[in-house]
Amino acid sequence: MSTPRILLPAAVAVACLVPPTSAASAAEPSQSACRPVAVQSFHGGRIEANCRLARIENGSVPCVTVETAKPGRCRFTTASGQWLRSTSGAMYAMAGQRISRLGAPGGNRIIASPAGKAPCVEDEHPKARLSDVAGTATGYELAGVCVVEVPLSASNASGMPLRNYATREVCSTTYNSPDQANAVYTGSPAPGVHCYRGEGAGLNDWNGSERDRTNHYLTGYGYCHVIWSGGYEVYAAKRPATISWPAPGRVNPNTPIVWRPVSTVSVAN
């Protein structure tokens, strides 16, 4: 999965997204706002402001399986992935990274955060502000508030269709869903498999956020997504299932498009 490019010209305010006031939003979906952590140092690379974190406690972090979001704990060492040390001395791993149960990078689990109270990188720290980093979407700052989606559900909590612009062809058993209304149907390579590209075809973004056709993150309410499972939270993707091995993995087109944890297999973008 490619990581979009981000340009952070200014700090990000937590809870900066404002819900719409239209009648369509009368039943407001659950939201998750992150809790900022002051940073002393980054290890393994800088992490974007407002990026969600997992506290490293007794050498482990919360994690969920990449396809079904089954919760558990995974070992985490300084070789397991990106992490930071806070000004309080506590250590945090960057959420969303693939990891094995024993702490090897690239496993079949995703590092998660506490549901509804996820720590995140403080937006005031200058080292948390990235500039023109390869692979990051431009023109947007990471959201401090995200919509909570239901794992393995085909419906969107906001009631609005997905607007993410998929630059890759996404093939699955899902056909003619509300999300695909503005997508381009590209054919059926096998019985029961349907492929789309463009707006609404799918979502699999490292930061759980939707993009437009120019690779800019969409701003406003409802375009950042997380799922909760067993008290844990992880950035969400709306995608078919993936097969991780052999690396780099591939999409399983014989599965529906539903809300799942974000995958490092390239899907949608």
C-alpha cells in the first residue's frame, strides 16, 4: 500500500473537524478524538502530527488481525517499527504498522490504539511537521477526529457514500453499491467478480482518510475512518480481503468490500 504525500504547513488542531448541519446528519455517527502526546524524540522516522499511537507497556502493544480485527497484544521491540519517546519518558509505537505476534515487522497484525482515547502525536512539536515527504498526500493535515465504522460492515456510519478516488482497479464480489455510483465499471474478469476504478471504488489509506482525484485528502466531517474491536482502535479501510503471503501480498477478489483494518497490500491507491 502506497503512503500518500502530506504537506504540513501548520499545526493540526485536535477535534478540528466540524459536523455538517444538514438534515442528513441528524443521526450523527460515533466519533473518535485523539489525545495529543508531547514528543521528545522520534525513532525509525518522523511521524505526522495527529497520527495515532499505541503505548508500549511491558514490551508489548495492542494489535488486531489485519482481516478480521481480532484483538490481542503483540510484542514490540526497538526493531519492530517506528516509535517515539514522549517528554514524560513513556514510549509509543506508531499505530497502523504491520507486525507479528512476536514483534517481527510485516506480520499479519496491525498495531492498534485504545478505542475512543487513542494517543496521537502532538501538533505543536516542530519535529512532527513533515514537508514534502515522498508518498504522502499533499494539502491536508491529519484529522484529530475520525468516524467510527463497524468492522466487516458494507454500510458507512455517516450514511454518505465513499468519495475516495481509487487510482487502482479494485475487484471484489461487491456490485453496484451506493459507493460505486460515481466509479467506472471496468469489467468482470471472473464469474461473480466485478471491478471498478475511480470515486468510491474502495479505500485503503495509511491514515484511514479519503482522497480526491488530485491525491489531496478530503477535508471536513466524515472523511477519516477508524474501527473499534475489543476495546482497541485502528485506522479503517473499505476494501476486499487481502492475502499477505507471499510478499508483497495480493487482493482476494472473491470477497466483498467491507470495513476492515488498513492493509499494507496495495488496494485502491
